[in-house]
Amino acid sequence: MSTELLHQELIALRQSEEKFRSIVENANDLIFLLSPEGSFTYVSPNFTDLLGYDLSELEGKSFVPLIEPEDLEICYQAFESAIATGQKQSGVEYRVRHKNSSWRWHTLSLAVKKDANHQVVSIIGVARDITERKQVEQRLHRQAQFLQSIWDGVDYGIFVLDVLNQGEEFRYANYNLTMASISPVPFETLLGRTVTEALGAEAIPLKYQFQECIRQRRPLTFEQCFGEAGAETWWHLNVTPLQDGAACIYQLVVTVTDITERKRMEQERIQAEEALRRSEAALRQQSAELEKALRQLQNTQAQLIQTEKMSGLGQLVAGVAHEINNPVNFIYGNLAYAHEYTRDLLSLIHLYQKHYPDPVPEIQTVAEAIDLDFVLVDLPRLLTSMKVGADRIQKIVTSLRTFSRMDEAEFKAVDIHEGIDSALMILQNRLKARHNRPEVRVIKEYGNLPLVACYAGQLNQVFMNILANALDALEERDSRREIEAMQQFPSTLHITTEMPDKDHVTIRIADNGPGMTEFVRQRLFDPFFTTKPVGKGTGMGLSISYQIVTERHQGTLQCFSSPGEGAEFVIKIPIRQK
């Protein structure tokens, strides 16, 4: 070989070595050479960057001190196998000590280099740092162990179903230990089988729920019974769909709680409650019958008391009215003559004064003593006042007779307005002004009503009860108000009558008093219910009124009220009774 050719080969060899050295020095992996005895004969420069050692600390030294003692066995095996077989050893994972005493995970590949006599002269090693991967694997392993402990440690069963045929069928894929313990059949025999194959007819309602979960694409909870009556098993199931990256549901995770014992207790409780309900129903029926009998007895007693009371009162009122009426008529009838005689006498006196302006001393003395001039002026006024009083007494007597209606105990067509006016006349003393309050204003808006067939005396009693209760409420409210407030917002009764249709009349009696709560309004017509203090009222007025309107006259009596808004009573009765 010529000198020039040899020189070219040397140049090519140096270039190749430089290229190899550049690759080795810039590689991310650790590259090293070991002698057959296991000592480093070469280490790549990045040993310093990756493991912190100076190259001088490693060359000529054994690799053993760098290896975690637990991993030496696997490293020895790879090293000896490479020498013995001459074959490449790959995928050896071990821990190597960093100079700062931390441990790094490496994966190793070993290859042998032989001489011309096929004797191993060196072992080439390439190591890659896989610490981060191993840390991730360890975390995943710990998580897997944690999840597995949960999977097998929870006190409810879990099984997984593969979704087949776009949700038409489901196949058992996995289960936990609790599921195996609560299942009436060995659960391992279900793996790989579809729900239809495993359960037969019982699969139909179960598959419906699974399909519903897929359709709604959200967790679904339900209860399911398996087995025959007397030996059934009840499960509470919660189904959760799992989706892949394409939003397709590929599995269902089903959690199961055995609620057989709870269902049995519920059934026993239901049976006990049903027996209790039947017993309570019987007691309620008995109680209702007794209450109905008591209520009828109370109503009958109240009606008898009220009837007797009103009968006595009516007789008393009629008797008093009759007794008053005779002398009043006598007085009223003679007042006209007295007025005429007085006028004549006064005319005669005026004539005497005109023609005899200077009477004798005796007449003059008497005239001054009786103040004749005043008597001449005041006597006509006195007679006029007496006539007004007699008129007033006649009206009161007429109102008493109208209110008592002693001559109208049966149905009779009457003027409703007369009954209302008679009640107002009797209550006149409570309406007029007093020293501590102004008068109660009465606003009457009477419609054009026909004569109404009714028990007039009883209906007048209803008007009296409602008006008296309204005045009680107004007086109770006014007792807490200043006189200025009462003058600015006076107490008012508003009475309206109308015909809502051709067969009925409606009487509305409203006040602007304090109103009442819903509790009071609901119980207003109950017998013996009262809001008045002890000793005032019996609690029967509105109850009797309700019976008179609803039972005796086939009508309705309603109350509308709320606190602070006053109260309105609405009476509606037929014009003609059937």
C-alpha cells in the first residue's frame, strides 16, 4: 500500500473518530466502556452533567459502587450474559447513585466488542435516564393500588358493563369483591356474558334502565327486585355512563347496595301503618259520628235557646211597643189641638196687648213675674219640640214592631230595607256622637229591590247581629285612637243592596274597622266562638245568623276580611223560596 493511500485512510479514520466523538459528547444518553472486569475505561462527558461526577472519578473505577445494592444482581446478570453470549442486552432498569447521594433510574443496553480472536475486550454501555418516567409509573402504581383498595374495600357492590350494539345490549366486564359477596349467583360466571344471557326475562326492566341512562347521558338511580316472591332480592342501583374522546358511551359503571332487609322492614312498616290507618279510620268515623251528634245537639240547643230568647224578646218588644203606642198616640193626637188652642190664646193675648197697652197694676205684676214676653215666644217652640219628640217615639215604636215582626212568624213578602232601617233605628244610640268620639257614619246604597219572601223577624235578627258586631269592632278600634284620627278617618258602616240576578238579592254590610285574621275568619260562624272578653256576648250571634240564612232561607252568608282592612258580610238569599 502506497504512503499516500495510507495517509488518506488515516485521515478518514480520524474524521470518523471525530464524528463518533462528536456524537458521543453531544448525546443525551450516557455512553461508557467497561473492561471485562467491570471497570470504566471510558465515560462520555455528560456523566458530569447527568450524575455530577468528574470523569477522573470514574475512569478505571468499578461500576459497582454506583449501583443500588438491590439492583446489583440484575446488572451482574446483564453484564455476564453479554460477555458469555456476546449478544446485546437491552431494557435493564436499575438505580444509579448521583454524586449528591440521590438515586436516578436508568435503562441500560450492553454490547460487547471482540478482538480478532473473538475475545471480549470491552463492553459498550448506553444508559438513558428514566427517573421521571419511573416516578410517574410509581405515582400511577400507587394510585392504582389506592383505587384497587377502594374498589375492593367499599361496602357496596360495583360491576362494569360493556355497551354493545349502540346501547341495545350490555356485557359484564368486571366486578369488585363486595359485588361477588352480595350476588345471589357466582359473579365470575357472568363475565363475558350479556345481561340477556345471564338474567333471561329479568333482564328486560334492567336493560330498560341502562338504555334510559344512555339516552339521558347522565347518572341514573333506581331500585330493582330479583327472584320470586318470598325469596326476592332488592338492589338499589346507581348507573354512571363512561364516554370516550368521541363522546361515545362505551361502558356503564353500576354501584349496587343490597336493600332487601330495608325493603322487608318497609313492607312490615307499611303493613303496620295500614293496620294503624284502618284503626284510626274506624276511630275517626266514630269520633266524626259523635262530633256530628254533639254538633247537632249544640245547634238544636242553640236554636232552642235563641228561639225562646227571640220569642220572649219579641213578645216583650211587641208588648212594650203596644203599651207605649197607646199613650203616644193619645199625646200625639192631642198635640194638634193643644197647638191650635195655644195659638188662639196667644192671638187673644196679643189683641189685649194691642187694645189695652196699659193693664192694671196687678196684671202688670203677674206678667212680669211669668215673663210673659218670653212665654209668648217660647210656648210655640215648646209645642213644636214636643211634636218632634212624639214623632221620634212613634218611629221607634214602628221600628220595634218591624224588628219583632210578631205578626209575621211565617214566610211573608217584606221590604228588606225596612228591616235594615229598623235595626239601625234600634242601634241609633250607638251610632250617634259621644263626648269621646264623633258619630259613626252610615252610608246606605239601596238598590231597587222587590218584596222578598222570608222570615222577616229572623232576617232582622241577622241584620242586628252583623251590625252590632261591626259596631263592637269599630268601638274597640276607636278606644285606641286619638280624637283627631277619628275625625280625619271616621268610623263608617257601608250598607249596599242589589240584585245580582233576577232570582236573588244581596245585602252587603261593611265596616272600616280593624278587620280580622284568617284564623278568626275561618271560625267566625262556629257555635260558641267569640273574640269578645269573658262576660260579653255568647258567641252564638253569627252562628245563629249563619243557620238562619243558609238553612231557613237557602242562601249564603260570607265574610271577607283581613287585618287592618275592615270586614264585609255578604248575605245572598232567594227572592222566592222553593
